[in-house]
Amino acid sequence: MHDLYDDFAKVYDECGVDDYSLSFGKGMLKYLDLIHPDESFNKNLDICCGTGTLCGFFKDNGIKTKGVDISNEMIKVAQSKYPDIEFVTCDVSKYRDDETYDFITCSDDALQHITNIDDIKKTIKNVNKLLRPNGLFILDLNNFNLISFEKRNKSLDETRRLVYQLHRENELVCYNVKYYENDELLWENNVFELDISVDELTQMLNDEGFILESCSQHFFFEKQIKKWKLVYKKTDD
């Protein structure tokens, strides 16, 4: 997975992920204000943080934040954008930290990039250890039943473009990504996502002491999207 994102890092923000991360953050803060008005959520860990846009949003809103991602190139971009935020290159299924957090985020279907169920379970165990009691784990999942598998072109400017093609491989969905400059193919790579259901993920989180607090395809009260927006609450001490 990280090989593609090492290639992808330099153009990642131009593909709309920046806008998505900001919308995710804005909607999430609305959710916290409405559902948890009397609780403090001042300390965040963003796992699979990519180029750090969500961390930057949290910092701008007075929240102490840290980002973790397996891709060193993504972390380099994040550090260049936000030099006063701590970013760590690490496999999130193996990540360790002495601190605890009020809420942990994992946006843009990043958890599905962990295609091994045992590694997802390890990641959930880490999230449990890193959250304070009654802390929240906030993430999204792609709903592949609603996503088109047709070939798509994404123009970055007059000379650069990306071409995406999706196909299924059993329980995995493969994204084939090609990057062109002046119609010359400069790189091509694949990334795989696990087509996991909300019920399957919720059972894994239940096993680690979480309850599902919210599940919606609405963007925390904004437009409906082709993702499940999920909020899990840690219930054990």
C-alpha cells in the first residue's frame, strides 16, 4: 500500500483529498458540539494521516494533534506543510505511544487500506489503548456498492492527469492508478482496499470495548456521500 502513496504524495492534495479532509474536520466538530457539548475534545491522534491536512485543521481550531502514517513520503509532505505539528512514520497496526487522546481519527477510507483482518484488529487494539475512557474513534468506510468501477480521469492541470480504474479481487478492491505528464505515463501503481462492512467492523470494535455511536452516509449533517461516517465510543477503562 505505501509504495503507491510514496509515488502519490507529491500530487495527493491536488486530487481533492485536501477538500475532503477539511469537510470531514468541519463536520466532525459540528458533531462533537451537538452530541457531546459538555465534554472536552482537545487532544487528537490522526492515524493514516496522509499529508496532514486534517491535523492542520485541528491545530487551527485549537486542538493539540499528532499524525501517523506508514508512507515516509506522505509524512515528508505533511512536515513541510505543518512544521509545528508532530508527524510519525509508522505502521499504525504497530504504533505505540505513551500518551492518551480524547479522540482518534482515520479519514478518507484509510482503515480499508489495511487489507489484513489481523492487522485491523491490532490497529483497533492500539486505538483502544491510546484513547482515554469515553474517548471517540471517528472514521469512514467506502461503500463500494455505490462507487462506480468505470475508468475515471482526473486532470490536475493542462499537462498532468491521473487515470483510475477499479476492479474486485475477492474481498479486495484494487485501485489501479496511472500518472501522466504531457500524455507520457510516468508511473503506475496499485492500491488495495478491503471491502469490509459496517457490521463486520463494528463487531471487531465491540470485541475491544467500543460501541457504535453514529453511522450515517451524511457528511455529519452535510451532503450525502458514498461513504459510511462512523463514530465509536470507548466504554471500558
